[in-house]
Amino acid sequence: MQPKLIAPCGMNCAICWAYLREKNTCPGCRAVDPHMPITCVRCKIKNCGVIKKNKWSRCSTKCEEFPCERLKSLDKRYTTKYGMSMVDNLKAIEKSGIRKFIEAEKRRWIRGDKVFCVHNKKLCKIA
């Protein structure tokens, strides 16, 4: 797991089914790739004007709108369906830093040479 795989919304792309699948893998939300899914290219959070203006790498509690309606909606869906909170991820990154966050993510999601996919909880080969 690498810092570049933490999306602007707080999603850890290294545990996403699209990143872990064997065919047509997603390069992660931060990648600049001509084969990036259109939903990623048009992502409202990735293209947030506040993030760009402040040159932040992700949503921040420093933002007056944190968490914005889009992030709250995404967070509610992921908390309910997958047991993972993007808002909690973002707060943990701000509190302890990206390196400690990634170490905690490794403990949570990696088992040996496999990683649990957040979406289907299956063990997959580490990409």
C-alpha cells in the first residue's frame, strides 16, 4: 500500500475491487491514465475546487464544508455496506499522518501475501 493509492475521498484504492481485479484493473483514483473509468475522471470529490485551490491531496477537516454532502453520502454507503468510513480514514490521516494510516490499513486488510477486498471481503493477490 502506498500513499498515492489513498484517494481524495479517503478511499484506500489498494483494497478496491476495481484495483484488485485481474482484467481491466483500475490504476487508482490519483493515476493519470487514458484508460481511467469515466466515473473516476468526473468524480466530484477528485475535482473539488477547494482541494485544488488549496493544493491538498485529499479532503480535509480544514475545509469549511467538511464533510460535504457528496462525501457524507459516499461515507454513509461505505459504512453501511462495507464497514469502512472514508470520513474516519480522512480524520485518521490528519491526526496521525499518512504513514501511520497506511500501517493501520495493512494490519486491517492484509493477510500474508493477500489483501481483503473491501467490496466483497474475498482475499485477493496483492496487486
